[in-house]
Amino acid sequence: MVRLPTPSISRRPEINFSSTPVGGDAGGLLFAVGSVVLVIVGVPGMAWYFLSAVVVGLLFAAALFTRRASHPSPPVGTRILQLR
């Protein structure tokens, strides 16, 4: 008779990198830019990918800014919640 392992009933806490706080200030920007530089240095063939991602991101940000400037939304307090 073969005995299969059974999963543990209690879950152990695991490391979750998404719970690491990174501020939206100069330190956070330095962390993000440093991470990208490390990847580009480690994998030089990916430099075109990051460059194209920055260009597309800037184009998207410009389009989003233009759209929101031409179609302003009402203030948050005046929005009506509609249930379907």
C-alpha cells in the first residue's frame, strides 16, 4: 500500500515581495531606476525592451493626460452610484 503525503492543515507564512513598502518619492524612483539598470547591465539584449517600454509609457501618459484634460470628470462627491 502506497501512502501519499497529505497537505498541512495550517498554512505557513511565506515571503511576499508585494508587501514590501516602496514610497512614491525620490527613494522609490531611485529603487525603480536602479532595478532597471541592474537588469540592463545583467541582460544587455533587453535594453531595447526597456527603451520601447518607456517610449510607449510616455505616449500612453500623454494620451491619458490629453483625454482627461479635454473631458474632465465631475468631483467625487457628485458622482452617482448606479446599480445594474
